[in-house]
Amino acid sequence: MGTLGCVPAYDRFFIDGIKKHKVTTQEYSLKSVLRLAKFYEEHNDRLEKARRGMRTEDLTYPQMNLLDMGFWQVGFEGS
């Protein structure tokens, strides 16, 4: 699911990133995904600006893919 961008991968570094910022639960669940969606809505302006800059030819990265990559990077840098 993470490769399609519809939900994050919930791998080690993503979980470390969401844990650091206390965004959502650390397990893949409906509750967790809904909290991620709420986080995205609360930070929509900044995240959409970043997402518009991340294009592959004429395709824009999905919103959850952006969160996956961002929190993965936070978790990776914190390890």
C-alpha cells in the first residue's frame, strides 16, 4: 500500500518519525490513518506547497506518500 501512496508503509523509520512528533499511533490501523489525514489537513498549506514541487513528469505524489517520505526522513535522521 505504501508503494501506491494510499497509506504510509509503516516501516521502522516512518514509525520513528511519527513517534518523535507524536502524530499518531505506531501501528497500521484506521485510527492511525485518520490521524494522519487530520495532520495533513491541519498543515495543508505547507504540505501542498511541498507536494506541488514533487512531480514525476505530469504526476504529483499522493498526499500519504508525501507524509510517508517526510516522516521516514525524520526517523532516519534520528537514528
